[in-house]
Amino acid sequence: MKDKLIALQEEALQAIKQATRVKDLQDTKVKYLGKKGPMTEVLRGMGKLSAEERPVIGQVANEVRSAIQIAIDEKQESLQAEEMQRKLEQETLDVTLPGMPQQVGHPHPLTLVIEEIEDFFLSMGYTIAEGPEVESDYYNFEALNMPPDHPARDTQDSFYITEEFLLRTQTSPVQPRSMEKQNGKGPLKIICPGKVYRRDTDDATHSHQFMQIEGMVIDRGIQMSDLKGTLERFAKEMFGEERDIRLRPSYFPFTEPSVEVDISCSICQGEGCSVCKKTGWIEILGAGMVHPNVLKMAGFDPEEYSGFAFGMGPDRVAMLRYGIEDIRHFYTNDIRFIQQFNR
Ligand code: PHE
């Protein structure tokens, strides 16, 4: 029986040696060590052995078994290494081949302008505030000194969702929202870029959805001259040092006094052209000193604090900056339009 086991071992080791694939090894293992294999058969026959023979044969059987197992494991390792080596040799990588051209995206012109405006105000110590696009009647109108019968609430201009909620018509509701968080204490210096919505019929200069950037500064002793200086610096940074600004009296319910701000036309240098409608000036924003009622409703004491606010249209700024003649280009997603812009 011992000889038979030794012969089996020889045979198995030979088969393992000759194996060329991992699969061959698995077959060999099943053949020699499997349930229906010769080893199992030998072990089954052990019952017939004498008490002295049994432990001797048992030990031999175990040795044969583990010799086969070890040989399989070793061979498997070397076969796998060989396979890996073959793969590495076949799958060479030619790093000198030309690369595949990748399509790179382009930034939207509005994004470019908004980021530039943000950078300017961040450098002046402002922070960026946010507010919801679905806004309550209270923040969009009432807290901005527009009581329920105010004509600006006309459904002709606003997209109402319910009696109480609408798509914000301006970014100005971020003014009372930001002030309320201050618990009546200044200073507050924010800008808020965002989308706004109006029931306008779309044409070259109107869109039912467009962008605004709101700005607000609240502190002790803020004056109209602070507003003027800030906007002058802004106009020069954005459109060039030769630009001037002009303030015209205007009206907004939430600022008093209110102004509309023009910059000298960068296209004709103030001579008069079609873009500035022969006036030499282009309107870029509305602004004013925060109305005492607005301060009060948001928890600030108008005797102690004052502030200015402004709202500008980045669509307008981008149209001027890039010579875009139709606002609808911004929102109709024609890839050929976007592809013209780069950082
Ligand atoms: N919200 C005003 C508008 O949409 C602009 C504005 C903002 C005016 C802040 C004054 C102060 O026309």
C-alpha cells in the first residue's frame, strides 16, 4: 500500500510539472485529491489494515497528500507569474503615440462676468449672500417697503405660484433676509448674484428670466458718497480707467434717495453711437440709500445705522463687454455661442 501511495505521488508530481495552464492544475487536483480520486480510495481501504500498519500508512498518506498540494500551489504561483509576464510583454504602451484630442467645455459668458464682479467686491471685503428663487410676498415686496396695494406687485410683472409665493422679481429680497440675520448689528457688506423672473415677452433686450447682482452695505455713518465712490471704482475696474459714471435721480420704494447709474459708453467713448442711443451713456444699475422703513422692518435702528444698496444686471454688462446683441443667446443653449468664450 505504501508503494502504491508513493507511485501515486510520483505520477501526480509529474502531471503538475507538465501543466502549462492554471486550468490544468485544477484538473490535476481534482483527479488526485478529489473525492472520487485514488487518494480517497486508499484512505477508505485503511479499515482493512492491521492496527500496527494503520498509523504508518496514515502518515504516509498525509505526507503524499500535502506534497501534492504544495506542488500544486507552487506551480500555480509560477504559472500566474508567467502569465503576467506574457501580458506585460504583449501589452506594451507606446507613450510616443499622439494623444486623442479631448473636447473641453467653455465657461458661459454670464459666469465669466459674474465671477469677475464677485472678485471685485470680494476684494473690497464683501461676502456673498444667497436667497431662494421661490420667494415669499413678504420678502419680495412688503419688507422692501412695498405694501399690498403697491403697483409693482401687479400680476402682469410677476409669476405667482400661490397667493403668498412667487418667483422673485429681483434679488433685493436678499437685503431684508441678510439684515435679519444681523440682529440689528452692523456692519453688513454683501453681494448676491442670482436668477430673477418677470412676466416679460422675450425679445432682444428682455427675457422672462435673467440675472441680477444685489449689493448692500449697512454700517454707522454710511453716506451717498460711499455709494458713488464704490460704483465709480467698479465701473473703472470692469470697463477701463477712462470710464466715468453719472447718477440720475430715480425712484425705488426701498431706497431714498434713489438713483439710476450710467457709465460713459465704452464703444464710442461718449461720442454717441447706436449702443448708447446717441447719448454717450449706458444705464447699468439702480441704487440708493436704504429706506429707513426697510432698516426698521429688518431690525436695524435707522437713527444709528444707514446703508446703501444697488442692483445690477450682469446680462447687460456681458452684452456690453462682449458685443452681444441679443439677450436670448444667453438662454437658448446654442453650443456655437458658448464656444466663443474662454477664461
Ligand atoms: N431691485 C431693483 C430692480 O430690480 C434694483 C435696485 C436694487 C435698486 C437695489 C435699488 C437698490 O430694478
